[in-house]
Amino acid sequence: MISVTERAAGKLREILVQQDDPELSLRLFITRGGCEGFSYGMAFDKERQLDDLLVEAHGVRVLVDPESLRVLRGAQIDYVQGAMGEGFAIRNPNAVATCGCGHSFTTKDDPGEAQPCDQEDETQAGARS
């Protein structure tokens, strides 16, 4: 299961009101890559796939696909504020190592596909040329 703190749900509700679409859910997912092997991702999504996990908490809906759930089971979505800024944070009990920024992680059972922090994909490099 995935949980959502009241603080994170409150911030999500604020953002969803600005989107002006009551059908939207937050999709939490992982991708292979990042400096530790997996990276967290979040996006708004209108469509729930048949095999998605749906979490409803504090008035918000969160969708997680089965592949992402495999390494996110037991994770918590929070919203943090501090001297370095504010934003959503994922507390993942499956992560055995994380990068300094907290956006990339490795699990005991799957190392993912780590990339050096300074490695850019061709799309990002080309956009700045």
C-alpha cells in the first residue's frame, strides 16, 4: 500500500483546484535511471488502468502502476518545507541507498540502472544548443 500524509494531500488539493479538472488523480511512478538506479516521478492523470493501484486518502486519489508498486510498496508521500525549499517527498522503505537530493534510489532486490549525475540525455543537451 502507498500512504499520503494530510500535509501532502492538502498541497495536492490546492494544486488540483488550480487544474480545474475533478477527474485528475496524482500518478506516482518510478523510472530506471538517476544516479542511484531508479528515479521518482509524479504527474496528473485522468485515466486509471485496470491494473493500477488506486489509493484514496484525505480527499485525493493516487494511482500507481504494478511495476512501480513493486519498489514503492509501503512508501509514503509527504510534503516538506525547509531551508532548502519545499516540495513533495517520498519516504520509501524499500530504498537501501538514495542520492543527495532524494530523487533517486536503489532497492535491495533491484539496483535499477544508475547513471552518473552529470550525464545528460541527448534531448536535454539538444534543447540548450
